[in-house]
Amino acid sequence: MKKGKALGKGLSALIPDVAPVTAEPTSSSEVSIDLLTPNTYQPRISFDEERLADLAQSIRVSGIIQPIVVRREGERFHIIAGERRWRAAKLAGLTTVPVVVKDLAASQGQTLLELALIENLQRENLNPIDQALGFRRLADEFQLTQDAIAAAVHKDRATVANFLRLLRLPEDLRGLVASGAVSMGHARAILSLPTEAEQRALARAVVDEQLSVREVEARVKSALAPKVPATAAPPEKVDVHTRAAEDRLKLKLGTRVRIVRRGTKGRIEIDFGSEHELIRIFDQLAGED
């Protein structure tokens, strides 16, 4: 199957003979919580501890309302959908959890795992770095093009490309984006800077000075602007009378003479190339032979 074309038709084209993992389960069974294995294709790298604790408290009171969807792997079960519920259930102290088991052939199972990854990426609550890593896994492990990924998650190709660009950031800056301290808009502008040192400096400024995206873009533009070398000030224009006076003094003294005017005031500059020439010029000005 050519995945790019299938994804373009929608997620259901990936598994035409298998019910989607988001379907409402008709029956479930309780299994030991320790027999479940986390989802290999879970795009969420970080789980919000506070929200996980809230969910655990809800599970203590009301139990798990929606069963966890799993695939059997020998004596264990691989989580396809519901890892967050499983983690919260462990926090809540549960020893068993309700599951719906999808007994699939190996090829179907691989396709379903791919679908689970895509469906997770369609959620709006993943942080930008987790989304970017998910897109990269689709590209690397399932050989999907950016166009195919975009069709699968219902985004345009430019959006997918912008998420993937975030992975060029240094690891520490990825953490700032994942936590929300630096927005995706900030990060896209920061990525235009050529060195990691410059990127880190601007990211710190975003956090410390609470810069807007527009302010960051302005700083990047300024940093990337070509540096214009300083040029010598143009020579001052000298009026014809001053120029004529300079020429007469040059002839008399036999050296370069400049008359520098500042309105009605100024100074006369006389060049000399040696001690002997200085004495000669002095004698001429002093009127001595």
C-alpha cells in the first residue's frame, strides 16, 4: 500500500478492515495493570504531572470510564490508546484496569500503531516539540512524506515543515518551547539566527524581558542586517578665498598648509617632515635669515 495516497483519503483508508481505536468499545475486561506496556508510538514525551494527579484523583473517585485499548503481545498487552489513563491509574493505586483487546495480525497491528500515532498527533494539547517529534517518527519509521503527514493530521504542509524545523533548536531551547516559556512563533524567529549562542541569548531575552514575537523578529532582523562599514567624513568644502590663501602660504613656506575655519575662527596647520624642515619654517615665519 502506498501510504501517502492512502493518508490523503483519510485515516480510515489506513485500516479498512479494522475498527478505529477511537470507536466506543462494546465490551471490556479487567487485566493486571502491570501487564500493560506503554505505547511505543506515543508522541507525548512529557506528561503534565499536575494534570496527571488530577486525573488520578478522578479515577480514585469514579474509576476508569473509558477502557484502555490494547494489542496482545504474548502474555502482555501493548497500549494503543489510553497511556495517560494507565499512568494515572498507577498513581491512583489501581491493580487492574479495564481494557479492550484488539487481536490483530502483525501487519494489521503495525498499521494500527501507525494510526494511533497519527490520531495522537491530531490532538491540540500536545506541546510543539512532542508534535514535531511525532511528525519525525512518521517520516523516519513509516517513510511518510511531509505532504502525507499533513494530509493525515489535517494540517497544511508548511505547518508540518515549521514543526519539524523546531527540532533544529539546541536541546535546552527545545525544553523552553515544550514548557511554553518560548512560543512556537518566538522559536521560528530565533531559528533564523546562525549560531546556537545567538539563539540562546535571544531565547533568554524572550523569557527575561517577556518579548513579543514581533519584538523578537525585529531583533533578528537587526542582527542579520549587513554591517555597513564606517566611512570617512567627506572633506569640508573650502571657499575660493581660503583656498587661494592656502596656496600662497604653500609657495612661501614650501610645504603643505591648511586653513581650518570654524565660522570666523579657526587654525592654520603647517606640515613638516623633519627637525631641519621645522627650523627652516620657523626661521621664515620669525623673519630670520
